Amino acid sequence: MISLGGITPKDFLRDYWQQRPLLVRNALPGFGGLLTCDELTKLACHEDAQSRLVIQRNGKWHLKHGPLSSNDLAKLPKKQWTLLVQDVNHFLPSARDLLSKFRFIPHARLDDLMVSYAPKGGGIGPHFDSYDVFLLQGMGSRRWQISAQQDDRFIADAPLRILKNFLPEQEWVLKPGDMLYLPPKYAHNGIAEDDCMTYSIGFRAPSHDELMTQFLVYLQDKVETEGWYSDPGLQLQSHPSKISVAMQSQVNSILKKIHWNRDDIENFLGIYLSEPKSHVFFEQPTEPLTPHLFLQQIKKKGVQLDLKSRMLSSHNKFFINGEVYRVSSNAFKTLLELADSQEFFPSPHIDEEAANILYQWYVSGYIVSKN
């Protein structure tokens, strides 16, 4: 687990989480980063990666979305630009290992690891985030300015939501291994002191509007009711354009048939929060092992989640990549290790139900054998 500067995870959640910033010097001793600038730029050109290039030129902000090309990178100025790559944990096992150090926050809240590189003077301008973030410094140094200001007006016509009137209240220079936690809606501005890379561990915070919309989408596949709108006693109207009170009353009665319970909410959250992002696809094994050989292999070596997989648990249920699996108590105990630690360690005893489910996930590309 990462150091919180002498604060226990329990105290951090009580006193800081979603409340106030926390600066931690040497949060991860010896940390210099997970990849080089060249490796990050190569990843930014990958068609499956989500990347952005932000350039400040002559007082104007410019934004280009990836995948980037070698030509885009060859034309970069010497300073005042930033390259950002999302979901680095989908590509590097070491990135998932880094995220595992933040397991004092539930998996359901985790979004991704974003890595940014900037030469001296580079940044993306002062801004708000709607989610919690830990900013862990890799190579180089970055100056962070923060503010609890309420003024959230943005620069007009800028391609990013850059604050128009940023008034910093505190600032620090973070060096390799230093970390800054920021709660949602806390204004911040990061400026590279030299060539530097920052690792941003972000946590998902869907808006109420998004939750409501997606829950209604979920319900539309669950709600079944018979009948059609009918009005055999239709009355002659003097104004044919008017929506009658009778029609409103009947539709009101129909809509009251929509019901949901805690089980619906549980299933919705598990499916919604484990659903892969739209650009994520899984590679199925071209020549899958037979169930028997697969079982023999995992008993000896174990398995782990594919880097792109998301897995959550509830009462005798698992949610993996938007799918629901109801299991027995014995299978739940077996598979919970995989959900919690993202890997299943070798074991000579695996019950039949758990083995069958693991095999389904294996042929779907959701899990992979450990080397």
C-alpha cells in the first residue's frame, strides 16, 4: 500500500476523502515512473489507447485527440505542451500493480491510471475535476497550485475547460515519489519545472443525470407489462390539439407499473460499473485449452484478470465486464480472491462450479493464465 504520510487509510477516508487536499512527501520511495517518454509517445500512437495532446501557443490552447501519428509528435515545440494517455493500466502490468496500492478505495470507484508527460512549462491549464485524484510524481518535477475557489467560469472558446480566473491559495513542487490528493471540484494547475511525468490515479464519479439515464436504460430490458393504450370512451373535444386529462391519467396509471427493488439497483450498479468503455475489446484465445487442461494449468500456476477486465462482487454474485454471474457460497469463496486481488493463486482444490466459470471467462478473454 502507498504511504499516506503517517495517516492510516481509515483516518484518510474519515478526514480527507472528498473533503480536503493532502500532500504526501515520499509517498512511494524510489518511484521514478513506469515507462519512458518514448514509450508513452509510442502508446499514444496506439489505436486502442485514448490520448490527447495539449499545446499552448501564443496564448491560445490547442487540443488534438489520438491516436497520434509520428508526424504529430515531430512538429512539437520545445516547451508548453503536454501529452496525456488514459487507461495505461490496460497496457502495463506494472500500472495495475501501482493501482493495487490504492485498494483502500473500493474497486467500484476506481477509473484508471492516466500518465502525462510535459517539457518545462507544460501543463493543461488551471481546471476542476469532478472526481477524486491522486497525483503521483514520476520523473522530473511539477509545480502544483491549488485553490478552493468557487469561481468556475471558463475561458471562452478554449478546447479545454480552463478556468478564467484562477486564484492559487497553496503551491508545492512535487519530486519523484511525492503525491498530492485532491477531492472533486478543487481547482488545480500543474506546471512542469523540467521534463516530467505525472501518474494520475482517478476515481469514477458519475453524475446524477448519468446514473438516472443509465438506470432507465437498464430497466427498459427488465420491465415487462401487457396491454396497449386504449380509450373506448373517447369524448369529443372542442380543441383537438389539447392533451386531455383522461389521457394524462391513463398514462400516469401505466407508468406507475414501473417498479424496482434493491436487487435491481445491485445488479444495475454491478453491470454499469464493470462495463468496459466503448473502445475496449477482449482478445479470445485462438486455440483455447480444453477444460481439463485449463483446470490443470490454473491449479499449478493460477490465473489473473486480463488488464482490461473489471470485476466486482456482491452477495453471491460477480460482475465482470458488464455480465452477471450468480454462484453458490462455495464458488463465491473461491472466486472472491480473483475479484479482490485481480489474481487467483495456485490451488490444488477448485470446486467444479468455480472451475466452469473460470473456463468461460478464459475463452471470453476476461482472464489469462499466469506465467
